[in-house]
Amino acid sequence: MRYLPLTPSDRAEMLAVIGAPSIDALFVDVPPAARLAGPVDLPPHQGELEVERAMGRLAARNRPAGAGPFFCGAGAYRHHVPASVDHLIQRSEFLTSYTPYQPEIAQGTLQALFEFQTQVASLTGLPVANASLYDGSTACAEAVMMAARATRRSKAVLSGGLHPHYAEACWTLAHTAGVATQRLAAAVDAEAAVIEAIDADTACVVVQTPNVFGTVTDVSAIAEAAHAAGALLVVVTTEAISYGLLKSPGEMGADIAVAEGQSIGNPLTFGGPYVGLFACREALTRQIPGRLCGETVDAEGKRGFVLTLSTREQHIRREKATSNICTNSGLCALAFTIHMTLLGEAGLRRLAMVNHARARLLQGALAAVPGVEVLTPRFFNELAVRLPKPAAAVVNALAADGIIAGVPVSRLDPGGGMDDVLLVCATETTAHVDIADFAEALTRELAQ
Amino acid sequence: MRYLPLTPSDRAEMLAVIGAPSIDALFVDVPPAARLAGPVDLPPHQGELEVERAMGRLAARNRPAGAGPFFCGAGAYRHHVPASVDHLIQRSEFLTSYTPYQPEIAQGTLQALFEFQTQVASLTGLPVANASLYDGSTACAEAVMMAARATRRSKAVLSGGLHPHYAEACWTLAHTAGVATQRLAAAVDAEAAVIEAIDADTACVVVQTPNVFGTVTDVSAIAEAAHAAGALLVVVTTEAISYGLLKSPGEMGADIAVAEGQSIGNPLTFGGPYVGLFACREALTRQIPGRLCGETVDAEGKRGFVLTLSTREQHIRREKATSNICTNSGLCALAFTIHMTLLGEAGLRRLAMVNHARARLLQGALAAVPGVEVLTPRFFNELAVRLPKPAAAVVNALAADGIIAGVPVSRLDPGGGMDDVLLVCATETTAHVDIADFAEALTRELAQ
Amino acid sequence: MTVLAVGRPTRPEIEIPNQAAPEGRGHGLAQDEPLIFELDGWDKTGVDLPEAELDASDLGDLVRTSMIGLPGLSEPETLRHYVRLSQKNHAIDLAMYPLGSCTMKHNPRLNEKMARLPGFADIHPLQPQSTVQGALALMDELAHWLKTLTGMPAVALSPKAGAHGELCGLLAIRAALEARGDARRTVLAPVSAHGTNPATAAMAGYQVVEIAQTDDGRVDIADLASKLGPNVAAVMVTNPNTCGLFERDVMEISRLTHAAGAFFYCDGANFNAIVGRVRPGDLGVDAMHINLHKTFSTPHGGGGPGAGPVVLSAALAPFAPAPWVVSEEEGWRLIERNEGEAAQAFGRLCAFHGQMGMYVRALTYMMSHGSDGLRQVAEDAVLAANYVKARLSGALTAAFPDGPCMHEALFDDTWLEDTGISTLDVAKALIDEGFHPMTMYFPLVVHGAMLIEPTETEPKSEIDRFCDAVLRLAAAAKAGDVARFKGAPFTAPLRRLDETAAARKPRLKWTA
Amino acid sequence: MTVLAVGRPTRPEIEIPNQAAPEGRGHGLAQDEPLIFELDGWDKTGVDLPEAELDASDLGDLVRTSMIGLPGLSEPETLRHYVRLSQKNHAIDLAMYPLGSCTMKHNPRLNEKMARLPGFADIHPLQPQSTVQGALALMDELAHWLKTLTGMPAVALSPKAGAHGELCGLLAIRAALEARGDARRTVLAPVSAHGTNPATAAMAGYQVVEIAQTDDGRVDIADLASKLGPNVAAVMVTNPNTCGLFERDVMEISRLTHAAGAFFYCDGANFNAIVGRVRPGDLGVDAMHINLHKTFSTPHGGGGPGAGPVVLSAALAPFAPAPWVVSEEEGWRLIERNEGEAAQAFGRLCAFHGQMGMYVRALTYMMSHGSDGLRQVAEDAVLAANYVKARLSGALTAAFPDGPCMHEALFDDTWLEDTGISTLDVAKALIDEGFHPMTMYFPLVVHGAMLIEPTETEPKSEIDRFCDAVLRLAAAAKAGDVARFKGAPFTAPLRRLDETAAARKPRLKWTA
Ligand SMILES: Cc1ncc(COP(=O)(O)O)c(C=O)c1O
Ligand SMILES: Cc1ncc(COP(=O)(O)O)c(C=O)c1O
């Protein structure tokens, strides 16, 4: 087997040193009844060529986003990732290293994490950021838990504009810990209803902007209302590119900002691995879940970086830890940081503007399709449209024509009575011709 | 422009330090008539996404060998290259370094070249090998020139089994230097005619095995005849995998062995870049063209490697150099060495055997097709078959059916009167079903 | 001296006079590399983008006008920056990385290549299921392998790492108990458990009670029996455990657990030791996470991403969270919502369908090894660890000298007594020998723990080189060469780092 | 002291007592790595292959029975071996690589990605042309860019590197002369020419006569005029020349050359300095090779592969070697044989159609830059070189201080007089500063030449860091700190290597 370097004679020599008669002798502690006599019922080993062919056949049964017009967003976005990003994260030294427990020989990973934290803090407009969580949805759930800990309150108000999957992930984590989640009714402009839900039990208000329907909201008033009630404001963003155009959570008064960082540096990959961004006010630092990288000096006084404040973490604090997270999204965070470094402020701003412009073109094209109503008043790069037919059926019909038309709301939030609403998204990868083809196909489909 | 780091203010500062009023002032030496006022008539710069799309469109207009049944050989072979090979040669330190002129900071490249030379010497059964030439055909031409220098004779006998492109490359280089090339008539078993062509003017005999028709020959008798006449024997191999099964050139008395190394570690890439292997007897060492890497010690006595015997080379010897070659095929040689290291003796032997077996299966399947005559008596992984129709037409017809049937001899050697002969090749990448599909389609085509 | 509770020093004990920094930043092939924020990139970019066709006037004052504060670098500068940084890391690809409990094995590049096929990397989690049949088939196939290897009837794929898997398992247990109206509040776990176990139990709303350990490093069955009761929801045991030992009495553990009406959660982080040789399903396990980034070789990437699928017993299967895949006549179908066949699901763990990128890599790895190769994995991993234990036991003190260990060998710091040298010092000195140190100060059950996991992908020559280095250090320690340890590392990109200073006044981002 | 003819020492001048090798092979992140032949791989393999379905009994004693002698390693061992080796290399991706005449610029990773698309990497040179229309279109497009940028009517793509391109050009000239029955035997070239120029001329059957150089580093026109005559086939001039200077009188050179019935071959290795600003076709050039691996950024890969297309004037175009591509109504057609429209072709340079892999990369690079970006390339490259010249001229001695240079700055060793320090010593000392040395001892026309080419992809900060380092060394040299130079490098993976010993008793392969 090509990955196993020990030869039969190595094995014999090693057994001799150990003083064991056989490999079986090393497994004596296994109850005899549980010792498998031979291989389990799975195919035997295969060469690279054979495996590559089998995987290639599976891959060929999927329709890549890049194969034609494509308009899905709703929490995962197709962007162009520069080739150098993927090249760099495949370097052995980044790819095949562990969490940087020995900082003297992990400065590469640590310095990159310190850069990541600084970038995330700048983007969110908040002073402190951690070294990543699994994804945006788990970051959101962790934010709710942190708010509950920090405020010692036990209710979270979830805006009806929050991505339904995020709301479900919050509920799942919160309810077991006795934190109630009050999920407001889904609506394109759901944020308007948030303030009235805040009460004296409220640990935090969770608001997404751009929200799941694409609506961009200034949450300053919500922040004020939350703070007045002693609650924290958690601002969620699923499309990190929007930071390049929109007011940051911090500027609008957020206490905690969480985001899905996939858009920057990371491919779609059917939903994962992604990277959760997590930032907050300084006072909350010691409540932060997950790893933090900090600056220090070595014995010669040279600057260096280490994992720090680890007394928050499970390996030191065990059941009192701020979270159980251990392995997080290091390499995705690195991809984020490299792509962000390539973009820089100028590049990110321009990229965001191109996204916005393409979405406006898409809006214009769809608005012109008979029977289509654009629902989202102010959007970044995605918006909701109402169709005269169930959206899921339209999506399926267009998929047969080679056009992936977007995400039907029904797929996210079945009970919502929004079966005719479709979420569509445009990015810098959306060509003008894609938009034209989509509008044409949609016109045809709706005419039937 | 994303690859150009200087900013306008950098440029201004630099001009100030130089004391030049403008960039134009740095181009004063260019005759005014030749100074272009603006950009040439070509499109302006484009982003990665746009370029990637344009290149993707071009790539999509080619039919990759891996897309279906594929039987071309004739000097370039489709083999499976392990993923780790391509990963390693893309490491910055290998990919973006120059010829190792400063050995203290190029030991990576140099040690790999030393390993390459040792592997090539082992494979060819000869004591000395160089650090690569451009490809098999230029290596062959260089061998002829070296033989002429070494023997001070001016005729090369080229077997009719030598790949026609190789023969043409030899002629091109040799005739300008006053070395005549006597190209014998093409025939499946052309080696039989070589010995009688040797005379007192003969600097070398060039024989290919497996030859361009796939025929494998024991060239020992030719070696004896050549040596008896004071000539050298050059043995050519276009399929390096065959070294894993067949007697080596050195064992059969070759003075010089040259080969195309593409099969090991390198993709087809429409004919290049490839890697020329070049090995010879020790007495010819100082006549070798191209780079040589040698072992030495550093100032502390530690082993290290350097480019050596450079007094053979153009940068020292100029018009008296053994060749004009400078840049060669370093990275392809590295790919060769890494793949060869993965294979090892056991892997190469097995790989060769699988290739041979698949070709025998192909032979069997084609022999059963009505009207097809197998011409090659003993082959490694390719063979010539005679069809009842012009081979080029059959190839074109099958291509339209998605089967790349092989190389018509007419494409290589138009005047040869072998328009009905087809060269077919099978490797480890040829599946049984490919062979069956081919035989079936050929049967159908020939029946028309 | 500043030390953590576990006795681990956190700042260098030697003080080296603050030397003048060398002029220039480079020497030989090494470069001191500033942060991107110090590289003068305030008006650069490394991307070329088209002009936007329209502006953002429609957004009014929703638009950010303040400076964000992001430096940009041209592509050559960016590449160089991160290549230079990368060279300051140790990696499996450089030398043995015997970090116990982490299973730092070879990461085949074929897996990386497969994960990058556009058919896997460029598909959206919410595009129509008819357009991702290959992806669903792959998830189904991965599930089949995991179920067969563990002998368990179900698997929840979506957890994003081991700890997330633990949470998934405990939430399934909680849901199963609630479904039968049984609100238990306690989880039992041994002291040797990984920190994620108690942390997860707490997150899942449980109180953690510790189970004692026997002198031979296993669960104390009597203690377990005495603590089991109607309030115990689950027993969490790692097997092979974090001392690198197989829980000999695992059948008894599961029997007692089940008899008490509790569930048996097995931490499967160490599955590498038994894959292909032992099926946890045969041991009475109800739930077990599998770190695909350990046993199935998806790369650790300097701290993730991982993936932590959880295999489940029939009793727990109905409570598994969506999404999962079913194979039907018309093709594969993804069950995404907690309704219909998923009506009892305990909730949702994350936004989409888990770590597809890791699934591709893990399945590629599994298919490459096959049933025979995976069995060999366990055998070679165990062989290598016992070999290390045998070679080092003369000089070091094995924590549990009797009987074989599984995939890792645990030593304590008894052998360092009176030397003035700590486990941390030994770890740092190993860096000067060219190796990544073993895991230190974990598990907590032995003093100054050194946990060495060579894995099956180390050649004997490298294991020998490692053992030789440790033995050299042991001799030096016994000879009183304290400076070699206290000053270590001498040859790494940096000398020993001051963790106390970092924590005392945290600087968590760059500021101008 | 052993020196080459050009005055370059080839063995270390200091003798360091042979120290005992350190125990172990690693320290920190560095490993002393043995050869694969020393890694105990005589019965291993890193590939898994199926059983062959049939044997080789049909081949009788054509089969090799002797041992070949190839070690094999498992994949983890192979990966580790070459990753370790790689870290002993300098690279553009690590730091400035100012190797004059070599144009070590940034290599975009997009180019690598495009070259690996199966539609380019997995196509056979002899599959039906109807199945490779995209590849032919790409060659045609590349040809279009090269012709437009040079203002020349034709291009031969197939030469595999610069030297091969020179051969192509001279053979075309030879064929053109022969076609008019004019058998000329001489080629004129300046002393400063790269070694490949005379070597190529000799290979093409010509005698080389040197042209003198003026004090300001250009071709001596009077000398050229005096040597031109009916026996001169071609004048080979590099422009910008190897002293980094533009040949001011290039129009006169071409006029005189043509007047004498000869052809003007221009070595285009330095095209980077003028791309987009000057078209060689406007200067009267008849043939010029373009190193795609210099100006157009295909990576050097530690010594190739490169690609050396040759642009040709109308007079030479008919003699270009096949293959080339023509665009016709039905699509693109590859002319592969020397018949029909290629009947006058001088022959064939290599087996197939040249370096497709490099064509993809170069065209990707060109399209990325566009006409505006390519012009900026030349401007920034020239700016950077003049900046280096300006910054260093105070301390070093510029070989041609008057007027601007083009893309590289040439210094001689006058400034080292009486220091006992050589150009080689300075080069090695630069390694200790973290840089790859400049080109040394080339061109031959100045003593102890140091040729510095920063290229346009170096940020100003890196150029400054380099200049600072050189100035530091200059100060040290003047201060008499000879040890810093003679012992250098101190910080590289190895100390200075003994080239004399290597050449005296060549060991060109490993032996047991
Ligand atoms: C025994 C054990 N359990 C659980 C975990 C947590 O796994 P993860 O890091 O994937 O969350 C680890 C990881 O180090 C471990 O070693
Ligand atoms: C001026 C000059 N001419 C010719 C060459 C030869 O080019 P190549 O190495 O591509 O054969 C070089 C390469 O170093 C050069 O610098």
C-alpha cells in the first residue's frame, strides 16, 4: 500500500524489539469476541488511477456552478478565488501542520492568524476577533451563547430576516442550555419588527444584514434599543464581500458580529468547509469562544505570536470553557487572509461594487419579466423575487435547461407560506449574458 | 496591474533618486523613430476571471486523452502520473528557481539532479548520464553530433525504425555541421538492414528499440558490428517505461543511449515540454552536451552538489562548447525523478508489465477485427497494424465517434507508402472496455 | 516561574539580554517577515477587476464611508509573504510529528486533487438536487464505509469536527431520553478525557461527574458502577483511551451503562488504532464521532477544517440531525428538514450539509486503502507506538509499562526527577533535534505527560531517528546538561516564546 | 587558488577543520537529507498497480533480467524527501533574485493552473487536428501577440529555449542564403555576447568573428563595418545588450548588415526591457528569439523547461521550420511537414510542436497584462534597474556610469581593488544577507562583472532592502572585514562548495 512505509522485514524487526510474537499479541486487550478475523466487507485497496476514475465519475454527475448561468446565494456565494490563494494553502507547511501548539515552529500559521484577526476586526468594525469558528451558522449560535453568559439572561430574539438554517442552529444549541430563542416571523423587511420583541430577559438580538432576502438594514436603532434594555446586539452577515460596501456592524453599534467568511478565499464545495468570523467589543474578550492568537516576544526579545487566553478553552477549563470547539477552520481562515491581502481595501471595495452592480442588472432584467415582482427594497448582491408559480418548480424547470436560477425560499423555510419566492444572487462571476439567458428562460417558463 | 508592485508614488520617488525627469528619459538611447508612442494594437489587461474564462474556452475545444478510448503513442505516451509528483514540482522553491549557479542555495535542485542522473544511468545501463536535454529528439541529434566529434567521422547511419521526427531533427543538426545522415528505408523490422550500412566513415549507428513501429530488437549484434567498424552505437527509446521490462541499451552494447523521458512524471501537453535523457560510456564524459551535476564537499567537509565539468559548456567554452544548450528541462527532470522514486524498481517493472499486457490484449482484439493485420512481431506497448483502408481516414472517422484510434504512419512519414498502416498503443491507462469499444468501432468502420 | 494548572511553564526561564536586531531582515534562506500591515500596502491591490457598471447610489447612507483599514499587496508580494511565513512552520511533510491524540499522518495529495474537481468544489449546497447526484452518492458511499467499519447502523455526517460530533452524539442521546420522558442530568467521563468531552457535556446541558481510573490506566469499573444511576444520561469514554490503552473492560462498561438506562458515548478520536480490526458497534457503543482529520487523513491545515461524523446505534438513529442522504429508485435524495422521516431529529448543527470537501478526501483515502489497507493502518500504527515504547522505556518512564499500548505511547516525567528539567524543556529540546514535540501535559492523569503517536505512515528509519534523538536528550538530561534544555529551542525561527506576557496584556490584533 | 579563465575562483579559500558531524540529522526546521539511494528503499514502492493480465513470455530473452538499481519509497517518504530538499533552494517566491540576464520575475500561479487544464495538459501531439482546435487556436493567438509586439511578420514557435531559438534563426538565415546560392561562412558577434551565441553559430556551421566594443559598452560600428563583407552570413547582436545598454546605433548596425548582404540576428533575451515600447521589427532585425521563460514569465523550474520562439522577417519567413499553424475557414490547420507551403523550411528542430505547456503560460501572462500592462513591464523593469544603479553607484563602480541603463545594472570590481575580496566573495556574502546573488563574471567585457537585474515585479521595499545589503557589504569591504566575505556564506544550508574538487574527479552519480 503506497501510503504505508513499513516493509514486512521492518515489521518483523520491530516486533522483535518489542518482544511480541505477532501483531495480534498487541491487540490482546481487545475482547476476543470483538476481534475481527479478517478485513471488513468493503472493497480492497485500489491504485490512484482507479480511485481517480471512480471519483471523477461521481464528480461528473454534478453540475458545477461555473458550467453556465448560476444564481444561488442564500448563505453560500460563488466568487472568483485567485489561483495564488489555492496554491499557497496547499503548501505542505500550511496544509500538513496541526494547531500551533508549539509556537516556535508554527510562526507561519500564527502570524497568518494574527493577520486574520486584524482583518476581521477591521471588516466588522469591532476591536477583537478570534481565529475562526466552523462557519457562520455555528458562529451565530456561539454568539447567542456568549451573550447569554455575558448578560446572564436567557432569551435571544432572532430576527425574521435571519437565515433559517442559522436560526435552527441557534435554537439547537441554545435550548439545551436553557436559552430560549424567539424567532420572529419571516419577512423581506423583518428587521422592522425586532425592536418590539426586546424585553428585560433578552440577552441579545440577532439581526442579519444583508438579510436572507437580501435586504440591507441600518441596525443602529436596534442597537440603541437593545442597549437600552441591557441586551447585546449580534449582527450576522452571510456575504462577507458586503463589508466592502456597507456600513460595518461595529459602526452601527453591534456588540458582536459574526459572519460566514466563505466568500473570501473559499470555494462553494457544497456547503463546507467554510469559515466562521467572530468579532466583538473588547469587554467581551474573555468570553470569546475558540482560539485567539496574541503577540508576544521570545527569549531574545523578538516579536512572535502564540495562542493565548487559553484559560477560556476546553483543554484548560474543560466543562467551564466558553465553548467546546477545538479544531476550527484554520486553513479556510488562511485562504480568507490571503485573498483579503490580495484584494486590499481598494480591491474589496471595487469587488463589492461590481457585485452590487451585477445584482442591480439582474434586478432590472428580472423586473422586466412579465409576472415577476422584485421584493427586496435595498440589497447588496442578492434579492428576493415573487413568481407567479411555485419557485421550486421553476428552478427545476430551468435547471433542465442548464440554468441554476437561485434558491426557492421553500427550500429553507417550508412553513413560511413563501413558496412563490425565489432568492437570486449575482456576483462578479455573473456575466451579462448569464443574466440575459436567465431572463429569457424565465420569461419562456412563466409564459407556459 | 496585479503583478506590478510599484505604485505611482514609488515610481516618482525612484525617478527622483535616479535624477531622471521621466520614464521616457530612461529610453533616450532608443532611436526616436523606433519609440512607440502608445500601447501596441493588442487588447488591454484583463483580470484573472476573464483570462481564465478565455483560456477555458480554448481548452474546451480540445478532446483530452482521458475523455475516452485513446490509443496514440508514436513518441508521446499517456501514463498516470501520481498527484504528489505534480504537487511537488509546483513548490515555489523548485518552480521559481533558476539553473543552480549558486550551489549553496540550490542544493534542492542539485541533489535532485544528481538523483536523476543516477536513475538515468541505471535505467540505460550506462555509467554516466547528464542532467537532461530538451527532449528525446534533440537528445538524439546531440548524440549524433557527439559521436561525430568523438570519432572524428562524418556519417551517421539512421535505422529505418527510427522515429521519422527524430531522423529529421538529426538531419537538420547534422547536415549543417557537415555530418551526413544516411536514413535507411522504413520497415517494421528495419533494424535487420542496419549492419550492412556501416562503413569506415560511419561515426555512429542510430537504432531505436522499441522502434517507431513498436518492434523490440536486441541490438547486440549491431553493437558488435559498429564497434568492429570503429563506430559508436546510439540506442534510442521513446517510451521510457519500456526500460522496466526490456534489456537496457548498456547491456546490449550501446555507447550512447538517448530517450524521451516524458512517460515518467510528465503529461502529454501536446508535445512539450518533455525531457531528453542522455547517457553514455565513461570515456565520452567530457564530450557530453548539457549540464552535469557532480558531488563535492563544502568548506566544512559536508557533502554537497554542484554543476561541474562546465568547461564543456557554452558559457565557458563558447564556440568550442559541446553544445549550445543552456536552459534545459530541469523541472521535467525533477518530475521524472520523483515519479521514478515513487515507482522504484518494483513499481517500474510492474508498470511495464501492465503496459505490455494491455498492448497484448489490444493486439488480440485488433487481430480479431476482419481485415486488420498485425505487423509488429515483438512489441512493448505499441504496435503497427495494416488496415484495408487508408489509416488517416479511419482515424478521422473513429474520432467523430469519440475514439482516438492511434497515429496513422502517413502523418509521420508521408512518402513511405504506408498509408494503410496505423500505430496503436496501450498503457496502464487503457481500460479493457476501451479496447473493446475500439475493436467494435473499427469493425463497424471497416465493414462500411 | 509562571505555570498553568497542569504544571506547564508558560514563559522562558532564561533571560537573554535583548540583543540588537541584525541589520537587514534576511540571512541565508530565512527571512524575518513583517506583518502585512507593515508592508506599505495601503494603496495597492493584487487583483484586477472590471469597472462596476452601476454605482451604489441606491443604498444611500447604508454605504460605508469610513476607512476599513485593509492593506493590499500585489500578487508577487502576497505570494512571497506567505511563502516566507510558511517556512516558519513544522509540518508532517517535513519530519515526524508525533503529537499524541492528533494522529498526524501522511496526507495524500490525490485527496487534495479530488477535492478540487469542479464537480465537487464548485457546487452550491442549495442547487437543485437533480444537479448534484454525484455529491449525494458520494455522501451515501462515505456513510456506507463509516457504518461498515464501525458496525453501526447509522451515521450523521454534518458535524464539523470532533467536538461538534460529540455535541451531536450527546444531543441525540438527550433527544432519545426526552422522547421516552426521561430527563437525566449527568454525564460520566474519566479524568483522562480530552477537554472537549466535559466541555461538550456542559454545552449539551449536562453536569459532568468524573470516573476514577485504575492503576493500569483504564476506567475503574467499580467506580463507574457506583456512579451510574437514574440521573446518568451517558457515559463518555474514549477508546482506545487517551493514555493510548484499549479499555479492556469495554463490554462491561457498555453493559453497566445500558443496564442503568444510560447511553454509551465513545470518543472515537483514536479510531486509527483499531480501524478494520475492531468495530465499535461490537463493543456496545451507542454513538461515536470519527475525526476524519485524524483516522481518515484529511489535512489538519494548521487547525482545521476537520469533520466529525457520528455513527449511531439503532436507538439513537431516529434523532440524528438533518441533513442526510437516502438512496431511492430515481436517485439520491437529501433529507434537509426535520420533518417526515426526520421528524424526531434533534435539530440542526450547521447551515448546510457538513464538510463536503473533507468527505471527498476521506472517501478517496478509504478507497485507496480498501478494507485490507485500513486494517493494515491500525496494525502498523499500533506496531509503531509499541516500538517507540519499547525503545524508550529504558531511558524514560512509561506511564503504564505493563502490556502493549495501542497507537500511542505515554510517558510521565518521573525520569526527569531532580534534573531541574521539565516536560516542556524536553519538548523544546526536541525541536533542536529537528522534530515536532510529542503532546505534553495531556492526559492530565499522569504528571508531566509525554504522549507520543508515531502513526502508521512513519518509516522505521524516521521512528528510529526520533527515538535516537529522545535517547540522546535523556542522556543529556541525566548528565546534567540543563542549558541544552532551558535555552531550547536554539535552532527554531524563534527562541522560546513568552506566553505569560501574551495573556497578561493581550495584543490580539495589529495596531498602527 | 583555482580560478576559471574569467577569474572566478572555484574552491573555497578558507579551510575549516573538518568538524564532527552533529548527531542526528535535523535541527529546528532543517534536515540534512540523504540521497534516495541511501534511504533503504530497495524493496519499496509508492504506487499501487493492478496485476498484469498477461506476462512477457512473448519477448523471450529481450527481457531484462539484471537488477536495474532503482530505489523506491512510499508516498509519505517521497513527499518528505523532496519537500526537505526544496527548502534548500532559493526562489523568486522567497526573496529578490537579481540574476542579471535571467529576468527572474514573478511567475503567476494562474499560468500554472491554466497549463494544467486537461484540455491542454492531456492532449497528444498526434491526435487528429479536428480534436485539438483549441490548442491550434492558442498557438495562432500566441503567434499573433508575439508578431504584434515585435512588429515582425512571422514566428517559428517550436524552439525549446533561447539557444534553440538562436539555432533556428541562424538555420533560417543559412537556408535563405543557400536559396540564393550564397554560401557565407562567418557570423559576427560582440565579445559581450552570451555564450550561447558563439556556440550556436558554431553548431550552425559558422565561424565566429568578434566585434569590438566601444568604451560606452556598445558595438563598435567602425569595427563592425570593417569586418562585414561577402563572407558574413549574419551579425548577432543582443539588444538591449548584455551590459544592460540599448544599442544606440542599432539602425546603423542593421543598415550596414543588410548593405553587406548579411542578416541581422538579434538575441532577444533582454526583450523584457523594451516590450510594448520598442518593436525589433522597426530596428531592422531579421530574426530574434524570445525566451518565454524570461520576458513572458514561464517559470525557470531550476533550469528549464523554457521556450524560445523566433520572430522572422519576410525574407526569412519561408525558411521557418514546421510545425506552424494557419487559420482557415474550416478551422486551424497545423503544417507539420516540409512540403507545400513549407517546402523551403530548413528542417525540423524537435519531434513535435514545441513547448505547448509554455505557450499556455505565456499567453495567459500576456492576456493578463494586455498591451498597457506589457508596456508598463518594460518601464518598471528599466526604472528598477536605474534605481539600483543610482543607489549603488556611490559605493560600487558602475561599468558604464554615463546615461541610463535598461533593465539591468552592470558593475565591475574596481571598487574591490586592494580589498582582497573578489566578486565571488561579494556574491556569497549576499547570500548571508538573504538574497540570491547577482550574475557574476558575465558579461566578459568588464572585470569581475556584477550584473543586477531586479525586474518589474520587485516592490520598492525589496529593492531597497537589497541595495541596503549591498551598501552594507561595500562598507564592510572597505573597512577590511575580509572574513565576512571569504567565509561566506555562513547561513546557507551549506558553506562554500569546492567546485575544483568536483571537476577534478567527477562523481556524477551515486554508487553504493
Ligand atoms: C481524544 C480527543 N477527543 C476529541 C478531540 C476533539 O476533536 P476536534 O479537534 O476534531 O474537535 C480530540 C482532538 O484533539 C481528541 O484528541
Ligand atoms: C543574453 C542571453 N542569450 C541567450 C540565452 C540563452 O537562453 P536559454 O537559456 O533559454 O537557452 C540567455 C540565457 O541565459 C541569455 O541571457
